[in-house]
Amino acid sequence: MRARRIRAGLRGWGGVGAMAVVCVLALAFVLLLPWTQSKGDGSTGTGGPGVAEGSPAADSTCRAPEKQTLAPSAADGPTIAAIKARTGERRKLIVGVDQNSYRWGYRDPNTAGAALEGFDIDLVRRIAEDVLGDRDAVQFKAIPTNQRIPAIQEGRVDMVVRTMTITCDRIEDVAFSAPYFKTGQQVLAPKVSTVTGYNGTLAKKRICTAAGSTANTRLTDDVKAGKLPATADVSTTVPNQLDCLVRLQLGEVDAVVTDGALAASQAAQDPTVELKGAAFTTEYYGVAMNKDADDLVRRVNQVLVAYRADGWQRSYADWLSATLGTDSSTSMPPAPQYLRTS
């Protein structure tokens, strides 16, 4: 029975294609293990002082973390100057991304060279084009979910563009751009499952989340608070979101909780699973950067202003319309709001 389910689950891209994805995932984990354990040498040029006016303090109550960002500016500052000062092959924007999130940041085994593609990758190239004048001037670094913040703080990357939700806790550690995508947490489970959503049907179910994700935090808090059944087993965590789908296919867990945008992509990979119930949170993805990199934050926000007007919709149509539907209005974040500066 389990073997039949695994074979059915691997038909998301048509058998061989999907199996290749799992193989890529396994290979990526092996290749990334030494990197994720490294401390970095701080040579990426992401540190240094901020712009002269300094970073304004975030709202201490943090009711809306997606509004805790700096106003757009096209001006260069010390962080951007350090990036531009790189020479030769090193003159690239160093960006932490995913390579296993279907249609967001992934290597399609059916394309030549299995190049990185997806919605997040499009945005990275737009930023590189603005900062360095070349959309291909990017050094991609694949990082697990739980390494996104350390990679920034340790100077291994200039920024992270990896379906990263802006939260109050995270803005204590990194700086975020304005939101570039709106989503919410949802439950993913086999079509035959008795789970109907984020509710009592999760009792006695084994639930998988990515370590360091907002889903993991929410489930842990809700079980402690009695908002979910105490018998819901939320102990299974994995380094990457896609690992949860593999656990589900293997029958090691009964459900996955992750961003609805990612869950829809995972359902597209495996026709035996589906989203259960509506989204139960409202969240926004942002580009994460070093807290001292004020000029880079402002520059990315300037890029996003132009990208919303020309580029965002095209990228959505290319990558996400097949999984989220052609109506992008629920995924486009509202007009950005910025922190006031003196």
C-alpha cells in the first residue's frame, strides 16, 4: 500500500521528472551540509555602517511588521558601494535562495542545465539588473529555511529572497523590504485524509513543518495555547519545505502546514494531495537584508515600486498562475507603507 502511494505521489511532474526532483533534493542536502555549518568569512560586503540618518526604530508594538521598512531611494550607499567594488567574477550580487520550491526557486530537471527558475528568481534578477546593470550578475546560494537569518547575519549573502515571511520576531534580527507577495498558512494532506483544515481534525495527526518557519512557530504556540488538539503531533521538523512533501509521500506524517503559495506548488507536484481548508493567517514575503544595510533596503524598495508596475504580473503569470489561479489580486500585496524618518 505504501509503495503504491509513493509511486502515485511521484507522478507530479510525470514520473521521471518528479523522481529527479527528489534526487536533486537529496543531492542538494549533501552538498549544502558543509556550507550551512560554515561560519562565513564576512567577505560579501553586506556589513558596514548604514546611511547617515541611521535606521529609525521599529514600532515597539509591531502590529504590522510588513510596514516596518525604509522609504525607497535610488541612491548608492556604503553597502551598495561595497557590492559594486567587487571585481572580476566576484562582481555579483550574492543572494540566498531556495532550489527546491516548485515555481518559486527550483531547478527544473527537464531544462538544459537545470537552471534556477521561479518567481523569486525573477525578482533577484531584477534587483541585480538595477544594482549592477546585469540581470545575470548574481551568485545564488541555496540555503535551508532555518539558515536564512544566520546567512544574512554572518555576511554569507547580501540578501535572502526565499519565500520569507516578514514577522515581528524576524525584524529584530534582519531588515526587510516592503512586501512583494501576500499569502497565508494552509494545511496540505492526502486527498483521502479525514483532515479538513486547521482545526480539530488534526487531532492525533503527525504534522510536518520546516524548522525556523512561521508555520512551525504557529503550530507550537497553538498547541500550547489549546487552540489545536493536544494530541496533534507537531514534533516533525525538516530543513526545507519540500522535505515535508517527501515525508508525506513516504507516509511518515499525515499533514503539512506551510504557506498556501508553497502548499499549492507542492500539490501541483503530487496529484494525490490537496490543500485542506482556507488560509488561517495573512502573511507577506519580503526581501531580507542586514539590519545595517539601510541603503540596500531602500534600493530594493525602489526596485519593488517599479516591479509592481511592470514585471510582477508577468512573473506571476509565468510561474504561479498554474497553481494559484489566473486572478493575482489576492496575492499582490497592498500599496507599501514605510517608516517615517525625521
